[in-house]
Amino acid sequence: MLTSSFNIHWNLGSGARVEELNKLIQEFTKHDQREYDDQRALEIHTAKDFIFSMLGMVQKLDQKLPVANEYLLLSGGVREGVVDLDLDELNVYARGTDYDMDFTLLVPALKLHDRNQPVTLDMRHSALCHSWLSLRLFDEGTISKWKDCCTIVDHINGATNYFFSPTKVADWFYDSISIVLSEIQKKPQRGMPKVEKVEKNGTIISIILGVGSSRMLYDIVPVVSFKGWPAVAQSWLMENHFWDGKITEEEVISGFYLVPACSYKGKKDNEWRLSFARSEVQLKKCISSSLMQAYQACKAIIIKLLSRPKAISPYHLRSMMLWACDRLPANYLAQEDYAAHFLLGLIDDLQHCLVNKMCPNYFIPQCNMLEHLSEETVMLHARKLSSVRSDPAEHLRTAIEHVKAANRLTLELQRRGSTTSIPSPQSDGGDPNQPDDRLAKKLQQLVTENPGKSISVFINPDDVTRPHFRIDDKFF
């Protein structure tokens, strides 16, 4: 369990004043959180509509995906740490250079939603926080559909067990998406996004769409979706948490996922990782804006600083922030002018975790996410963090310059790009402002009123014209 605490008093030897750091964090936040006009909101909708239409066509290819599916759409790409996935196999994309906005979309390949009791997974072959998935939990029809995406284990008694393979599922998903996109591009429709890039990054499919003057990155992740809560995380529910009394336990434990990632020594073809992305969406509602600003600023610093070798991911930082919320007094965390203290505290916690090679998973604390690191890697990153801690203002200024440069690239592209309204992919060339203009205004309102929040989208692939949005617990 983490034991370090945020510094209540600033170390003046750092060479900067608290007031200066607070101002720098505010400046970073101003440049990092862009406001979206009607045109950008409409482009966001057009890209989302295209992706969901594409997934509907993937489902119809071989009927593998559930007919009525529930996706989880998260603001920020996988590289931003919105999901606990390994970043080593991902190509490097940069905001401004490669894309303007990024999203992560969790797409259930399988759903197990009919159980109310704690879900017990087969963890005999896996490290903590990981599991193999036997299709014996599913019906014969599901096994028949998916057995070509399984590894097969024959038992002595003659029985055959099919284990759902994350690597084979990802290969199938990439091939299916490629087939569908090829078909779509043979019959382009007015206003249809331009597919600028489709890449398979490990078990993730990354798509960059050009829509009007915007470029949208979608990291699409095939997952297994469960209702309920895993038995391995039951003890976590018995502890006191910062969100107690702010949201209900039912909201927090409504479901979890298996995502296609394995442990350090795990078998890539068989091992999945538990993900609590749905719960994290709820927990974010209970975190103060000043702490979230400090987290975003700290994340921007460490992504650049600790990128090689990849040992610390933004998801580790997110876990540390959640532990800090549990550990520290609520009235302290609620201070609106403490962003500087929070930034220093996150850096200190990160340093503490590195030196001790200890970062417990927030939901399964017996799982140490850093235990595989070598001493050499630990000391290399610890020295880098010491330089940040000695002069955080300078590193913040660098982060601000990076985000300003990315915004300049985006603005330059917009100036050179289209300035007309973009109809949705379903448009037949009629009035481009109806009904999408109303939807664009609603989306703009949702985006501006819910900065940094994640969006669930419920959609029937047979009727992609009627998506239903959920931002945290609100339905639209």
C-alpha cells in the first residue's frame, strides 16, 4: 500500500513559488482544454457516426460481435492512460502532428451480462489482475462463432477447452475492419470522413480520420464485457474510499472488462487483463478540478520525460492519484488553490513508487504493477524525476510550449482545410444543417459542460442513426 503523502508545505529550494506554479498549471489547463465551436462538435459527431457505422458492418460480416452492443467511449487515446494497456507496442502519435483529438473505444467481442453474483475467473495460469477466459462460460453458438479465435487445450478425459485468445481476436478485428473500410471507400458518400491511417498496434486498432478540418484518432480495443464485480476484487469493497457517500456502490461496481493485455511473464495468446474503466468513469466525478488539473499537467510532463524506456505509463499515475484521494483528508483535496501542492505530491508519490518498485492496482491492491522493473530502469527514471522535482516550473513551461505548438499545428491545418459544414456519413446530400446542426449544438454543450469526462454510447448496429449518449450518469 502506498504510504507517501502530498507535501503540505512547498520546498522553497525548488526554485519556484507556489503562486508561480499555480499560474503555470492554470496556463497549461487553458491551452490543453480546447473549446469546441459548432463546426468542431459536428466533426466529432461525424467521426463517431462513421466509426459506429463501420462497427455495425463488421458485425454483419460474420455475426461474431453482439448484435446490440454497448461500447464505452473514453476521451483520450490509449497513450493517455485512459485504460490499463501496455504502451510498448504502440506507434508514437503526436497531437498536432498526427491528430487533433483522441478517443478510446472499448468494443465488447463477448458479453457476460446475466450474472448477479461475483464473477469468478480462471486465474490459475495467470499473474494477479490477469485471467484466461474459457468459452465454457458461453453457449454452443458462441463457441462455434469464436473457436477460430481461440487456443485449444485438450484434457486427458477427452474434453476440449477453448480459451479466448486476445491476439487472435485482435487479428480478426483488424482484418474485419480493413475489409469493411475497403468496401466503404469503394462507395464514398458526401461528407464521409477520410481514413488517413489504419494501424494495428499490438492488440489495438488505431484509426485516424480526417473530418473537415479535424483529425480524430480512435484507439479501438476489443474487450470482454461483464456485469457485476470480479471475486478477486471483493475485498476492495470492504475498505473506506474517498467516493463513499458521493456516489453509490452500485454505480461503481456495475461492470468490468477483460482487455487484451498480458502480464510481464504471461502468455500473450491466452492472457487478458482486468480493467475497471467503467468504474473509473464514475470515480472521476468525485475528484476536484484542481487535482485533475495537476494530474493532467503531471501527465504531460512524465509522458515526455519517461517515454524511454517505457516503465511508467499515465495509467500508473492515475492509480497513484486514486490512492492519494483515499489517503488524504477530503477538505485538503477540496482546496481550489492547491494545484501546485497536488502536482508536487504526485511527483513525490511517483518517485516513491519507483524507488520502492511498488504501485498497487487501485482495485486489486495485491497486484503490484511495477514489480517487473529492473533496478537500472528504476534508478534512471528516479533521477529524471528528481530533476523535475528540483525545478517543476521549468518542466511545466516546456509542457505548455508543447501543447501550444500542437494547437498551432491544428489551427494551421484548419486554416488550410475545409470551412464548410460537414454532413454526416448518412447524409444523402440534403440540407447539411438538419438534423445534424441540432446534434452539433447538443454535443458542443455536452463537451463544454463535462470537460474531461467519459462518454458511454449505446447503439444498435442496425440503426446507427439513433445513438444514445451517457456522460457519467446522464442519458441523452
